[in-house]
Amino acid sequence: MAKRKKRKQGKMDRTLPTLKPNAAGIDMGATEAVAAVPADRDSESVRTFPTFTQDLHALADWLQRCGIDSVVMESTGVYWIPLFQILEARGIEVCLVNAQHVRHVPGRKSDVLDCQWLQYLHSVGLLKGSFRPEQDVCAIRSLLRHREGLVQMASVHVQHMQKALDQMNLQIHHVISDITGVTGLAITDAIISGQRDAQELAKLRDRRIKAPFETVAKSLVGDYRAEHIFTLKQSQTAYRYYQQLIADCDREIQDRIETFQNTHADPPAPAESSNPSSGSTDSTFNLRSHLERIYGTDLTAIPGFECLRIRTIFSEIGMDLSSQFPSSENFCSWLNLSPKDGTSAGRRIRAPRIQNNNRAANAFRLAAQSLHNSRSYLGDFYRSQRARFGAPIAIKNTAHKLARIFYHLVTTRTSYDESVFAKLDAKNQKRRLRKLQSFAQGMGYSLVPAHVPSPQVP
């Protein structure tokens, strides 16, 4: 019997096609930047540059001499921002990627290998850039994030004030709702100036305080100590200083929003708001009208949305959503509001929970949570989801629906119309009726529609 001739197996070509031949990779650090270009562009394809401004310009010059038109960097920390702005001004495309998506082989970690690995992945088209809004939006975003830090630091000094009052056994911050309000600051100012008479201090309470005069006076009897008075004075001074910084930051944000121009489309003329300030410290600043001018539609008509929440979303994503997110599904996926479940071998599996700190997603979640008492379709949807799945899943599902509505209104520049949900509401009513009929039938009863008697004509 003749032996079967073995077929010689050739090696499979596993080389990926190069989609971006003019790509470079940069590993950015605090004191140095390591850049890698294709090996045929320079005799020294990997170079290290310090992070001084003139050295970053030298890095950009070297990339241009090598014919680089696209650069990839990891978006870690804030070290990448100066180089990003320099390269963007030179007309070089910069792709920011999540560091978790480009992890190198364990045990072989160095800056040179990192930048070469980034350059290879980017040249074969395996990396996707992170979303970054336009520069004018980024400026407002930086100011709002700085303001958030100022508010947090001011709250620390409020806690120091409360601690000093506790050490003196003064219970005024447990009697009134806000120690930094009109009554609280007036009483603490009098205590710092030397007033110790509880009756005189209680006379400083505002007429809107619900606590009776006797309770307020009783809470101001304590053990006044010089060291605690000194701590109270410094904490109050620091709190007022941060309040001034917050007010200055608010004015800068207002100026940025007033001069912000929507270059993508001509929005319709905004309607006048009944509340000109809309949560702003300046009574002449109409935040709602400016947001309507920027987006071309009144987003405050959506249940759960108010001006400050929309301002936060605007500072994080801008107003041009269609160019960055082709569909509402992509937008919700970026917000981490879409379900991450998958299937394997015909079985449903759950993906691991993704931990992120997306401020825009948090704004949508807060808007969803505020619908608990809303008498609207979205309020009914949130309550039904909460009854079926619990609060966490209900918040995410409702935030997902709000994000889809937000995307549709911004991209189509149409107004919010509650009547669109009329059919869905009628469907929900039929479902509730069928549920009640099944309950009644299971208990041996039947539902009979109530006949409302017609009014008698005299």
C-alpha cells in the first residue's frame, strides 16, 4: 500500500497591514518624553526629550522632519496636555488612548518599549482615540472642575467651624439648618467679636428660622475657650475667602459662556426665562438663555434637567455630538450607561463592571434620580424600574433613556414634546389593567368597569 505523501504546510502570514505609515508613539512622563517613529525615518528612531517647553517644540520639529502626521499618547495625568496643545497647533493629529487598553507585555516594561508598542498599534489601526471636546469647551470644563475643587475645600472649613462649636458645646449648628447662612454667620461673627450672652446672640436669628427663640438661646450656652474661638475665627475667614474665589470663578465662567459661539449651526432665538439668574450668582446673567442659544433648543423642558446640570454636561461633551458620536448608542456607550452583557456558547454572560468617573454620566444619573416624584412619563418609568429591579438599575436605565433623549434633541435641534410618550403611556395602562385582571381572576373575582352616572337635568 502506497504511503500518503505529506503535504508541506507553509507559514501563515500574520503581519498586520499598515494603515497609518506616518504614525509615531510617545510615552509622556513628568520629566521626560520618549518618542518613537518608524525605523526608516531616522537613524535614531527612538529619542528622549525633556519636558521643558523649548524641548517639546524640538520634539515637534523632529516629528515634522520625519514626516509624522499622526501621534498617539496615553491620557494619564496632566503631563500630556502641553505637548498635545503644541502638536495640535502644528497640525499634527493627536490620538489620546486609555492606558488600560494598551497594556504592555508583563515583565517587559520600559519607556522605550512603551512608545514603540504605541507606535506599532497606532500604525496598524488598533487604537481608538479618546473623546476630547473643542478647546473653548475644554476651557469652561477646566474652570468648572476647578470650581468643584474650591467648593470641596470650602466645605472642609465648614466642618472645622462645626468642630470648634462642638468643642465649646455650642449646639447652634444642630438647631439651624445651615451654619453658613445668614443666622449662622451673624452668630459666629458676634461670638468671634466677644459676645457671650446667649440671649443677645439669639436675637441675631433671622425671622425665617423655624426654631423658637428659647431653643436658639439654649443652644448658645457653652464653654467658651480662647483656643476654640481662634480656630473658629480662622475657619470662618478661610471659608469666606473660598467663597470669594468661587464668586470670581463664577464670573469667569459666565464670561466664557457669554462669548461662546456655536459655529456648527445657527440656533433659533432663545425664549426669555422667567428666572433670569437660573442658579447663577449674577442676577443679570441668564444661563438658561445662553444654553438655549448654544444648543438651539430648551433642554430644561426635559424632566430632571436644570440649568446647572446642563452646564455641567455642556462643559464635558460640548454641543457637537453628531461628529463625535454617530448614534445615540455610541453616545450612551461612551457614558457607560449601556448594558455590557454578552453571550458565549449560547449562554448569557455578564461583563465585569467598569469603574469610571465620567462627570457627564454622573449628571445624567442625578437627573434620573431626581425623577422619583416627577408626574411625567419619565417619572413613571423610573418608578416602575425601581419597583422591578431596585434603585441602582433603575437609575442607570432611566439615565440611559435621558441620554438618548438628550442626544436626539441636540442633534436634531428640536423641542422636547411630552405628547410623544402618550402611546407608551396608553400601552402601560393596558398592561396594568391586564395585571389587575389576572390578580382578580386568581382570587375568584372579575373586574367590572365603573359606570359614572350622567348628571340629571332639572
